[in-house]
Amino acid sequence: METTFLKSILDNDFYKFTMQHAVIKLFPKAKVRYGFINRGKHVFPDGFADLLRRSVDALADLQLTKEEKSYLAHYCPYLDPTYLDFLQGYRYDPSEVHISQEGSEIKVTVEGFWYRTILWEVPLMALISELFYKANHLIRLNDEAIKNLTKEKIDNYNKLGVSVLEFGTRRRHSYEVHDLINETLRTHGGHSFIGTSNVHFAMVNNRRPLGTHAHEWFMFHAAQYGFKMANSISLEHWTQVYGGDLGIALTDTYTTEIFFNQFDKKYSKLFDGVRHDSGDPIEFAQKVISHYTKMGIDPKSKAIVFSDSLNYEKVKKIVDFCQDKIKMSFGIGTNFTNDVGLPAMNMVIKLTETKPDNTHWQGVVKLSDEKNKNTGTPEMIALAKEVLGIK
């Protein structure tokens, strides 16, 4: 079976680099653990762990090129030159990734310093997905069919007059499909396609990469500073590093209701908007509009980035509600990069434990607006709910 390789160290989601930059500045001694969760109960064939091991080992050869460094310096001026120098010297260390297989189940964990291991999550998922389809000899739609399907989708979004981002690295069918999708979106995107979260393909498109931060940023802060302070200190640290840049705040690490109780006027004014990643999008939009109105801020001056399992029908429903009330854009992932005539994989790699400087290992928790998306041990989830007053 052919091993799958990544072609660039920038073949990753942008928020991994922006968080890495912040972690280096603020938490250089913190350690973390990540774990693979097979939500879709996918059956992995014999020898899959060995295939994945070879692909992971090959990542050690990747390094930032001079052209890639120049690209980041030009399009991302808020990334310090010292960070770009660090990234140029950074190499993936495959010994940080532990892979095993029992029957049709695989176990993948990552452990090490946070500033190093933070880059593993997305490429690992992309490799698992691509190898899964190869190892099971599953045949996708041909290139022309995928191009036509993508063109039809972006044509519909153009007719809706909405801004669309490609967010599909982690569960893509393959690098080749991802490349096809971006080429088609670039060619036929019109006013709707505003870019991708994948830094490599953003560079290919000669556009700036898009993204800010992820749940793990808030999950770590909860372990370091406590559940009650996690949202506010996470936002404060983000603004400490980036000022007013990268100003879309993620709301649902400890439920949206808790977040908006702590999203005071300072942060509401400073951040350009918020991201929706779980729960009912219309209810969420209502909460956001109500929150800004209560703060004396015109909701039309702010934005919501919707990014939860979107397709055209969901986007249309959201647009119908939000039109002329608040700015919006849509991060579309799997529906772009893994709509190839095969069932898309349902999996995640999540932060599971952290070891902040001079402390012990501690489990972390995410309390999504959808209960089945909660992560953490039952004991830690119960503790977080008790502390935050969530029934």
C-alpha cells in the first residue's frame, strides 16, 4: 500500500500556527496530550497503524522554505519575525506521536511540549482520512465530477451573495481532492469565495490564510486558571498577543451562554465578531444580535463566522434569518473537501490533558452546545458543570 505524504509544512490550518505563535510567547513550558476519537466507528483494515506510522515518520523531512517564510511575512505581519525564524527551524518529531492497533481499532495519541505538538492534530487527521480510503480501496468520483460538483456549489453561494471559506483540511478525502477543490473555487469563486484556512493552499491561491483560534486555547486556560476564568483570560491573552488582529472569538468551549456572560463590552468592541461551531445556528444568531444590542453595539458592525457541518441548505436558512441584521460568512469543510461519492469520515483529535508549568497532569473539558460533542472524563465534565452552574 502506497504511503501518503504531505507536500508542505504549511499544509495545516492557519489557527494552528497563530496559536503556536501565542503559546511560544506565553506558555513555552506547558506540556499537553492529544487523543484520536473515532466518532464514526470506522473499521480500519489490518496493517493500518503501520501505514500511518510510515506517513507520520515522513513528516520529519518537512521544513519551511524561503518562499513560504516570505509569504507568511507578507500576508501575516502580526506573526513576529522571531516566530518565523523558529518555524523555519521547526521539524516534526514523530516520536511525539504514538500509534497502535487492536483488530479494527486504532489508537493515536500525541504528547510533548504544547508549542511543538500543537501542529500535529490537523495533518494527522488528513493522513488518517486519506489512508483510510486508500487502504479500503474505495473509489471516489472522478476529477471532472468533483470539479462540476464544486462549481455548482460555489455558483449557488454566489447567487446567495454570501462569503464562503474553505475549512476542510482535517477531514479531506485526499490532498489531490483538496487541490482540485481549491483550484475550482479559485477559478469559479466569484465574489463568494474569500479564501481557505489551509495555509499551503492559501499560498497557492496568493491570498492571506484565514483563521484565529480553536477550542484547545480555551481548554488549556481552564486547566491553568479555572473554568470560571477560562473565557476571559483566553480572550485577554489573545489580545495581548495580537491586539486587534485575528478578531473572531470562538464561543462554545463552555457553552455559548457562559461565554456571552463573560464577553463584556471591552471584548465585544475589540473583537470583530464570533464563530458558531455547535448548536442551533438560528438560536445562536439571535443570542449574538441580542448581546451586541444590549452592549449598545450595532450588530451590523459585527460578524458571525458559521462553521458547523454546513451545506447549501443550512447556509440558505441562516442567510434568510441573518440578512440585514449582522454580517456573516461561512466556513465549509467536509462538504467541500470530502463530498466525493463516499461516506465522509467522522473523527476528531482533541486535547485530553495538560501540564501547565510547575503543575501536574490534568484532564481538560469541552462543554459544547451539543451534548454529544462534550469531551473529557465524566468526572471532569461534572466538575466543570458544577463550577459554571450548568444543569
